[in-house]
Amino acid sequence: MIRVVVVDDHTMVRAGLERLLTAAAGIEVVGTAGDGPSGVDEVGRVAPDVVLMDLSMPGGGGVQATARLTEMH
């Protein structure tokens, strides 16, 4: 089972991606977040295999969050 966290500032996009991924065999969405800092926190909390990160988000974009995750892991 591949464990995924979805990070996107648009609620509808996040929900749609979660539905698509959940419908796929062998994928489990273990967390979602609406901004970069929350995404970093969620990754620390649930330790996923994959993070699907929006790169352009207000209040802490995905580029900065990805850099932070790279530093941490």
C-alpha cells in the first residue's frame, strides 16, 4: 500500500485528488493539508511514502514546503 499526503490550497482540487487516489488499487490517502506549513506538519505526523504538493499556494508555497521536507528527511 502506497501512503499519500495531498497538499493543495483549493478544497475542490484536494477532494478530487483524494477521491481519484483512493479509487486506485494500492493507494491510501493518509492525510491532506491546505497550505505548505500544514503540509509539512501533516507529513511529520503521518510519515507518508509520497507527498503530492501544489507548488503555488498562498501562506507558504509548495516550493518552500518541499525544501523544508527535503531538509527534514
